Amino acid sequence: MKNCEYHQIDPQSLSTPNPTPPPPPPCAERKTKRAKRKWEAFPGRNRFYCDGRIILARQSGVLPLTLGLILVTSGLFFVFDCPFLVEHLTSCIPVIGGVLFVFVVITLLQTSFTDPGILPRAGPDEAADIERQIDNSGSASYRPPPRTKEILIHEQVVKLKYCFTCKMFRPPRTSHCSLCDNCVERFDHHCPWVGNCVGKRNYRFFYSFIVSLSFLTAFIFGCVTTHLVMLSQGGNGIIVALQESPARYPFYTATCGSVELVVCFFSVWSILGLSGFHTYLVASNLTTNEDIKGSWSGKSGSEGSGNPYSYSNIFTNCCAVLCGPMPPSLIDRRGFLPPDDAPPTAPPEVELPALEVKSDMNMEDRCQDFAVSCAG
């Protein structure tokens, strides 16, 4: 009989299978989507720059022309006219011109880059609710139902029109700009020279721009004329002075003086006229859109005889239009859009196979049975 060697088996030395971890998700799923800002999905025809901080109309090609004319004319004035006038008149001329120039450029950029008062479009639920109200307001004898509302402002009836694009009733003095495709609060007009609509939030900048530009144009025109008159003091006249000017100013008299005179001459009258017209609008608390349509003067056939927004005082109207608090922007163009997709669900847990737990006592009994079978 053979002796079988018996060795007790250590139960801890038995290796148990380790549960395999679930496979990692693919790289495409692990990447989180970048949150989009609202200006990236803006429905109007506008362009945004500097991460939504700057808003412009899509047709803003005339704005560089406006800025270029101001820069070129003012540059020629400071380079060629100011040295002569400082030498022969006073050193205050470039200071006055510099202050006006800086103010004109700042107000132009503020007018162009500011939200004019765009109203956000109605969401699907809000639009459906408004359509439901319109349908319920109709009667069997009148189809389609009315698309206007009447409200009282200073005891005068004002009609609110329904905007089919923005799916809402426009607030008072609001109009839809066809170029920008937006409803603008207190819409004045769309100005291609500034590359933006002019409305409630940037009208004060626009008015300051045209008034300061009028002063700058008139100032440059007067200084250029004074320069040429002083060059012609020899008695031969301006034409001869342009031809026989000192060698110090040959380029100016031949080119720059003519350019400045032509630009300022044709600009000063139109800009002064525009400033005067808008001064009348500010004093009356009117908008260009209301004045052209004759909303409160009977031109449009309406029986309303007075402007319900006027305070019947020129000073109060000017303060209300130009000095009132700046209303906040309503489109929140730098806000984040809500996520479109549902949040990703956690991966299902992998069920591990049930392992039989063996006690030390069962393992000892089996080893003894194995030893007895070998001995017998």
C-alpha cells in the first residue's frame, strides 16, 4: 500500500475569480458638449462679435464708410490745418477739434454696437396660448379673428398689432424691422450709416452722435475756410492763393483743402438738417416712424388728435427721451441655452456570477476523506 502524503490545503490560497470591470464608454460619449450661448441661435438677421457683446445689422457695409469719412476728414484737418491755425490764431483749435472728434467716434460706436431694444420672440407655449386667446375672441360672423388689441394710454385708445414673425402683440411704439427681422421697442428707424436699428436703448447715443457730428463738421468747415482766407490775404484771391501758395503747403492747397471743403460742404447741410429734425422729435416725444406715418397728426386717417406719450412740456420730453434710466437688454444674448438632450444615464451595473462560499470546516472534511481513500 502506498502511503499518500497529506497536505492540508489552505483555503486562503484558493484564488477566486475577480469581477471584470465594465468596458469604458467610447470617447465620443465621454466628451461633454460645449454649452451654446443664445446669440449663436438668435433668430434675427444680426451679426454678433466678441462672444455676443457687440451686435450689428447684417447689412452693415455703410458703417465703415461713415467711420472712414470721419477719420479721413478729421485726420486731414489735424495734420494740415491745425499747425497753421495754431501758429497764426490760437492753440485752442486742436483741443476743441480733438474733443469733438473723440465724442463723435464714441457715440457712433455706442449707437452701432448697442442692442436697440430688441424684443425676444414668443416661445412655442406662449405663442400657442396667444393663438388660443385670438381664436376664442373671434365670432362666427367674423373670420379670421382680429389681430389687434386696444389699450388706453392717457385716456387715448392705442392699437397693438400682432406680429406674425415674433408671435406676439407688439407693445406700444414697437415696430418690426424688415432688415433685421426683429421687433424693436420704441422703433425710430433703421439707419444704414450706423449699421443698426435706432430704438429705445440707443436713440440717445444716436442723437448725441448726429448733434456732435454737426458741430464737428461745422467747426472743420469754418477752420478750413479760415485757413484758405488767410492764405489769400495777399489780395489775389483764394484761387490764386491755391495756385501760388507758399512751398510749405503745396500738397494741402492742391488736394487736402479741396477734399475737406467738398466733404464738409455737402455734409454740413444734411447733418444740420437731420439734427434739427431729431431735435424737433425729441422735443415732441415722437419717433421718426410715428412722424412719417402721421400716427398722431391725422395723416394716417386716425381720429386721434394728440400724442399720448407727450408730456406737453419740451423740457420734460427731452429729459424723458435723453436722460431717463437705460432699460436693460431683453434678449440676454450672452446667456446659455438650455440643454437639448436629456442628461446621460448611468451605465447598467454588471451582474457578477454568484460564488459559492466554502467554510473552513467543509474544506477540512474533504481533505480527510481524500486521505482515507488513499490509505485504503
